[in-house]
Amino acid sequence: MSRFTSALSKNYILLLTVVFGGFLIFGFSENIKGPALPRMQSELKLDELQVGILLAFNSLGYLLACSFTGWLTRKAGMKLTLMLTFGSMAVSGVCIYFAANYTSLSSAYFLMYVGNGMLEIALAILAARIFIKNTGTMMNLAHFFYGLSSTFAPIIAASLMGVQVFGSALGWRGMYMLMLALSILPMLPGLFAKYAGDEQKHEDRITLKEFARDKIAWLIVVVLSFGVISELAVGGWLVNFLEKAYGWSGDASAKMLSAFFFCFMLARLVLGPVTDKIGYTRSLILLSTFSGLCSVAAIIIGEPGAFLFALAGVGIAPIYPTVMALLAKRYPNNADTAITFTVTLMGIASVIGNLAIGAITEWTKQLFAGSENSHASLVAGLQGGYLFIGACALACSVTSIILYRMLRNRNAIL
């Protein structure tokens, strides 16, 4: 018995290493783009709408991966799925390095987002399988590692781009290749781990078509979509906003983005037990409201209120892991189907959200373009785009209230 317990604990440690290490890599790959985007934009001469299209188009790669990763884990197993995931991310770094124009960069980003999408689904399914007790706490702890790497990703990215290698700066290309090469590291413990859950019988699962008949499942999608649009948009737009609206330096803007992810990281580390205690839906209502109010207030106050951009991370950080915990508890025997359905549709919303932010920014800028001050019109455009980010967080709160009422009517509050 002790030998079995020892083997079990060793395997559990390997699986924890894969989950925690995977989220660490995920945070780097998602959030090194903040300091890099203005340099890409300058080198390739892209306008704000093209940046929005770039992010939205590459979200399609993420969406594509979300649609087939659940199926892949059932057919090929979790181990092979994870190996393909980490490998594709490392290869995408090489492709970004050699991207010569907007089209090739978009293709390389597309591949990276395919890897990101596969990683998110695979890690979520694996976490749902192994985090049976204290699900909210463990989900938030796993996503804490995403916040940890996200905190330091902008600073590391900004620093690496200035590193001299063979007489020239590493730049955004070399930085991407180097950071994404780290994806190889979580593959090692993954090779030696055993993955429970792959043996579940087909008749024990429900199909996506059957799952789609659940109204609550659709409402959870809406809640998560608004939350994730608000969360991910910060990584892509905050640095751009601070540099162009307030004239901050690249380093100063990267530090503010890191401050956001520092708050983000601490919230996931500390608030996990709180979500288990007060309930997942109540947590979603309170936290998304706080985040939305911080983002909107930051725009209204102006530069003196810039710290509120960072503080918004406290509220938005637990949204995703708390929804994952809710799915794991509400659909314990069909977590892979629930996660695939929810995250795939969330990916569609993310594409629309990125397009909307870019379009609103450009539209508002053009609206004020008649004024003599071109900088003022740009600032107005950026403010319009960022107000939409805050509005998404508030919409997450409103839809969470509706979810709470529906679950209460069914005596199924989580």
C-alpha cells in the first residue's frame, strides 16, 4: 500500500509540474506581446486597426485549437496532446523570428495561438481531472502560475529586446524565439507522467450537441467571454495606451503592465479559498464589478489614476479559474466536453472582442480627427477602446447575476 501511495504521489507531483509549468509558459507566450506590439507596429508600419485585426486573426488559431483539442485528448491521449502543444509553440517562436512582413507575422502568430489554444484546453481538462478537492483553490493556484509569468513577462520582454547579441539588439524577433523555446521544458516531466481519465468509456460522456441544450451552459459562456475579453485586452492594449496617450516610456509602460499582472497573480494566490467559501457565482459578481469600476475610473480620472489599471487585475484575475472550477463541479463526468464547449465559444467572443476594441479605437479617433490637435484625437480613440474593456468586465458582472438567479431557482448554486 505504501508503495502504491508513493507511486501515486510521485505521479501527482509530475502532473502538478506539467500543469503549473504549462501555465507558466502560457503566461509568457500570451503577455510578452505588450512591449513587442509597438515595435512590430513601427517596423511593419501598422495602424491600430491592423493591430486589432492581427490579434483577432490570431485568435482564430486559438479558436481552431479549442475546437479539436478535446477530441484529440480522447483519441490520442493527454500525453501526446501535450507534447504536440509544447512543440508547436517552440516552432512558432522560430517562425516569428523569420517573419519578414505583416502576412508572415500573422501566420507565425496564428501558429503560436494554435499552441496556446491547445495548451489552455489540455491544461484545463487535466486540472479538472486531478483537482477533485478544493477545486476553486487549486484552479486559482494553477492559474496563479499564469499570473506569475505574466507579471514578469513584460519586463523580461522589454529587457531582452535591448540585449546585444553579436553586435545587434535581440529585438522583438529574437525575444519571441528565446521565450517560446522555454515551451520545451514542461515536456520533460510530461513524458514520465501517467494520465488518468483517458480510459473513460464513450457511453459515459455526453456529446457537444446534448450539452448545448443546457441554457446554463450558454450563460456560463457569456460570463466567461466578457471576463476574458477584458482580461486579455489589457496585455495587448495597456502598453500601447500608456505610451501614446500619456507619453510614457516603453519601460515605464511595461512596469505598469507588470503591476497589473502582479495584482493579477496575488489575487489568484489569495482569493482561491475565498471563492470556495462564498461560492463561485457570488465571487464572479463581486470580482468582475470591482475590475470594471477600476478600469472605467482609470480613464475618467486620467493619468493620476493610472494605478487603477493595475488594481483592476485583482478583480479580473479569478474569473477564468473560478469558471473552470464551476464547470468541473457542475459537470464532473463531462468536464472535457464542458470545457471544450465553453472555451471554444469564448474564443469566438475573443475574436469579436479584439476586432471591436481595434474598431472602436479607430472609429473614435476618426470621430475627433477634425480637431487641429491630432494627438488629442488619438488619445480619444484609445480612451474609447479602453472604456470598452472596462464595460466588458461590468457586463461579466451583470451576466453573473443572471447566472446566480438561474442556479438559485434550480437549487444548484455553486
